[in-house]
Amino acid sequence: MCTLYPSMGPEFFLIFLEKKKRDGCSPQEKNGTIVQKKRLESAADWKGGAWMVADMAGRDFLIIDFEFTTHKKLVGKPRAFFPEIIEVGAVRMGTPELALGEEYQSFVKPRFFPRLTKECMEIAIINQEDVDGGVDLGEMLGGLNSLYQEGRTYFVAWGDSDREVLATDCKRYGLDYPFIYEDYIDLAAAYKQHYGKDRTPSLKHAVEESGIERLGWCHMALDDAKNTGLLLAHLLRDGWRPGMGV
């Protein structure tokens, strides 16, 4: 939980972080509240008790998460198998306020390998009936396109697998890829570079170490998209901008 004090003005603010106690913490950390002081980035403004990112005005973000088919066992794996999208979760985030807005979620019916494996259903928390009643890939892309404007909307995902699976599926289905590469943001790579990480953390770990209260469940597409959006807002408020070093 994070409490901000507007009386500190635009020069400094205090974050009171109620830190979850973990093994290995010192006694002082276990018994007290950690207070951190951080200088505002020059591009971030304080307005009405909310963070504003003034230099990002005119751009918005479409944060996306896909769940897709998996077939990890070699025995019984179909020839020429490739992952197909079976669920999409997407949420828009506007600037300069960085508030999550319009949402889109749908199950998607795979065309080439329609039967889900047991491990796929367990990981994605999706059953066969969900995808059997899903929309086709083209209809799903139409839903995303209604939230995206080329050159104005950044297409954001945690990692590169969502972009790669979408590209493969579009090619195999004979559909046009809906986004331009220049609009794509791999937020996991940005997070790793911005905070000097040796390894790329999972979305769950990045949310937790950033002090963000995680929404919903892991591997549910809309929940993962929302949590990625919260991390994106966290990075932007900390001074990161698209194209910085990644």
C-alpha cells in the first residue's frame, strides 16, 4: 500500500511502503515501516494529488496479454505444431494521467490444433468448452484494432513471446499483422534495463518487488494485462520512456 503526501509539493514526495515481511529481513525491517524519499522526474508533474506524465500527452498504450496452446510432451505432439492464441486480455492506458481504461477480453478458438492439452488447461486456467465457444482469430484482431491507432498507440506486452506468437498465427492464418513494429514495447526488457537486473523477472515477481498490489490471478489474460499496465505506469513515473536503451 502506498500513501502520497501532496504537501511535499513537486520537489519531493514520501512513499510509506507497508512491506511484506520476508525471511532474512533485519529485526528493524520486521517491526517498522520503511520510508523512502525519491525526487520527482523532470517530466512528471503533480496535479490534484495524481501523477501526470506531461511529455507523453497525445500517446496512449494498449497493454496486451495472450494465452496460447502448449504441447510440451514429445509423445503425441502433432507434426508441425505451433502455439495458437486461445485467450486475449487487453486494457488501454491513457496519458498523461496513466489510468487504466477500456478493456477487452475474449476466448479464441484455435483452427489448426483445436484440442487443448492437460498442461495447457492447467497453466492457462482455460477448459475445452471455453475455446470451443471462442471467437476466431480474425474477429479477435478486430476487437484489438478498435483500441489501436497506428503511430499513436503503443502495443505493450511483458516479454516478446506475445508478439512472436501473434506474428506466427497471423502468417499461418493468412491474416495481416495488426500492429507496426515501431509501436511495440517489450516491457520486461525495459524493466530489466531500467533497474539494472541481471535476469528478466517474471511479471509476478516484478509486480511484487515494485510494491504494487497485484490484481487477480496469474495466467488469466485480462488480469496479466492489467498488472502489466500497472508496471508500465510505475516505470513511466520513475522516468523511463519508450525507446530508452531497449
